[in-house]
Amino acid sequence: MIRNKLSPQEFSKRIGIEFNDLLLLSRALTHRSFLNENPEAVEDNERLEFLGDAVLDFVVGDWLYQQFPEMSEGDLTQMRAILVQTEQLAEFARQIKLGDALRLGRGESNNSGNWRVSLLCNAFESLIGAIYLDQGINKTRQFISPFLEKATAKVKDFYQNEDPKSRLQEWAQSVRYAAPKYVLTDSSGPDHQKLFQVEVIVNEQVMGSGKGNSKQQAEKAAARMALKKINKNGI
């Protein structure tokens, strides 16, 4: 048997959560390779992984909704994808050294499975599932929020680079102008390959124009042009 470095009790103390049912945490830390080699183990973490995946989608979505009240549904969806992608969840797991507490089979352990990205991601999802079942949704939110706050820089990078409309609106609000207006000025091409042209108007002035295969793309292009004009002229 491969002995993990941290017991479930020790790991519970590390993350600052006192589990009512420590078996839930033990299950969250148990990889199927351990179960295959240790018949006395009851269950691996795959069902908790399934649950934790759904809980993360909800909690991260709620956090983003609160943090970015002006963000469109599509952009919120993309930002949530950034925060729940495999590499990011594995990074969250590394921050609490989750790999030290994983129960792995001999082969996985010998191959450094406790630090493999996919395994860490799955284990973090399982941990979230266990916390949710044992502590409820509010405690789960409290546990996840610090991870999301640390990843804010990544979210802001997306926000700045991929959401020019929101950035333009924030600028307009900062100088006490009304919200930018987007006006469709032209559309051409067959239905399956439309090209739209949009102008963005701020304070009754055309600040930029853009083209795209959808109105949303054209609006973003127009907002980017407006932001370039603002930055260039120091408005």
C-alpha cells in the first residue's frame, strides 16, 4: 500500500474545514487506482467529481455575475470557462497542496500521479463536491471565493482584451456621459455570410465603427476603435 503524506484529518485542518462526515473527505481524496489495489476502500471520488463539477459551474457563475454586473451572458460564459478549465482547477489544487493528501495506487504514485494536472483537477472537483454535501452551499462559496479572487488578474485580462464594449461603457460613465449607442449602418451578403457594419455613438459623436459577421462582433470592433481613439487623444 502507498501511504499518502497527509491523512484526511490533517488535510481537513490544512484547508480550515471541520467535516461532519470525514468519510466524505476521505472519499474525495481516493483515486480509483487506490480502490483497485485496496479492496477495503469503499468508494473512489468519481461520483463526487461529477457533483463538484456542477457545483463549481454554479458558484463560479454566481461569483462572476456579482463581480461583473454589466457583462453580457456570452462573455460571462467565456470567463467562467477560464476559471473552471482543467489547468486552472489544477492550480487551485496546488495552492492547497491537495496532491499531498491523495490516496493513489502504487502505479499512479510511482508516476507522480499526485501532481498530474488532470488528476489534480478531478480531485479538486471531488473536494468541492464533498464540501457541498457536508457543509452546504454557503460554506462552499466561502471556500471557493479566495481562489477566484486570486485568479482575478486572469479574469481582468480577459475582461480588458475581450470585452471592449464594457470598457467603453465604464469610460463613458466615468466622464458622466450616457451609455454608448450602437447603430447598425449597413449589412450585406447572403444570409449565411452576412457582414454587418456598426457605429458607436458617445455624447452624440461617432467615436468608432466596426465590421463583423454578427452584430455583436461589429459592435465590439466599433468599441475597440473608440477606445483606441480615446487612448490616442487622451480623452
